[in-house]
Amino acid sequence: MSDKPKFVYVTYIRTTCEKLWRALTEPELTRQYWAGTWQESDWKVGSPWRIMIPDGRVGDSGEIVECEPYRRLVLTWRNEFIPELRDEGHSRLSYLLEQQGDMVKLTLTHDIDRPQSKLIEAVSNGWPAILASVKSLLETGEPLEATRRWPAGT
């Protein structure tokens, strides 16, 4: 068994793989549930990827490692705005989408080759709220109130 720090989260969302994929990748949708942020990428293997903070800063950046639309997305991820997290280097994020009847099983895995990672600790606190909000958006048309705006002072 690996001692590589890892965060794994599984949720089920009443939607289709295509709608969930769009919610995970399209700027007009991510802005609604991910604190006003949006992602920039052409979603091709080897292409750059980044999350933009509403004030114009780059929040996180990396590169697309795998991209199978509506099924699997893997990218490298480095935090850019918190020095101690940026210093940890690149982590790896993967989304796996599996249609199961009228719902999609979404498995998110975020890991890093760095013992006692503060980044994995941070994303372990952030991902559950973000994924709950995208679930709410897709199932009800409204994201969670708490995830709609970038936190003041960060």
C-alpha cells in the first residue's frame, strides 16, 4: 500500500455524463458553483490548464494528462497563490465519470508524491463543498450559496 497522500471522493449525481462533464469544464458553469472561478484550457492532452480567480490571479495551474470527454479527465495541479502550497509542486487530479442509470458516479482522486502534504489537506476540505455544489446545480438548477463567491481576503 502506498503512503502517497491522497484524497478520494465519490458522489452520485442525477444527471448525464455529458452534463457533468460540461459542469466540470465550461467556464460559464464553473463560475456558478466554484467561487466565481473559471478554468482555461482546450482540454487536449499536453495542453496547459489553469483556474482563474475572479480578481484575475491564477489560482492553480497544470497540464492535461488524459482527456476522454464525458468519461475521464486527468491533469497536473499546482496551487499558485498560497506560497507554502505552491512550493509543494504538482499534484495530480483525476475525475472518472460512470453513467449508472439516471445518475453518474463521479470519482475524484487528488494525490501528490509528497509526504504530509498541506495541499492534500487543503483540497480535502475544499472538494466536498465544491462537489456538493455542482451536484446541487445539476439536480436543482442552483449551486450552494456558500460556494458561489470567492472568499474575501484570499
